[in-house]
Amino acid sequence: DALQVALAPAPPVGAEADLQGAAMGAVNPAAFVASPASAQLFARLDALLVDDDAEAAEVLAAHVSLLQAALGPAFGAFEARVAGFDFAEALVLLREAQPPPLPR
């Protein structure tokens, strides 16, 4: 009905849509590494880790395959640090493995 349509959340656009599509498996993990959605995911994780926010574990769980592709061999250590709430060390690993910024 009209009320349900009016109250429905707006579909994501731009980088938010890319990130949501990536989480749903709509993006090839290898292609994701050098994408705007990758930069958005890294920025989100970075902010959560800086704030010692346990939501970082939820973001990690939602994007495991993408983060495995992006972090490569550092993923296992990163995952262990997040699971152990060692957010400071997880942040170091994330920043070391972060792909270079996309050219403008």
C-alpha cells in the first residue's frame, strides 16, 4: 500500500550501493580491491577501529571474502586481532594493507 511504499528505505546510491552490492556477493572480490567501495569499506573499518568500536567485527563478518582479497596474507592476522578486540593492532594491519587511493 502507499504507506509501506512511503516508509520504505530509499535504495542505496553511489558508493553505498557499491558496498552493499559487494556485501551481497555482487562484486568480484579481486575487482573490489581497487574500487570506490573498497575505499569506503577501509574507511569505515578504520573509523571503527580508531573508536574501539566492536561493530568492526560485524563489518568484518559481513565482508569476509572482500577483505580476504583486499588484505591478502594479512587477513588472518587482521581477523584474529579484531576477534580478540585488539583494535589498535588491527588498525595497524589494516593501514599497512590498504590499497593506494584511486586516482581522481
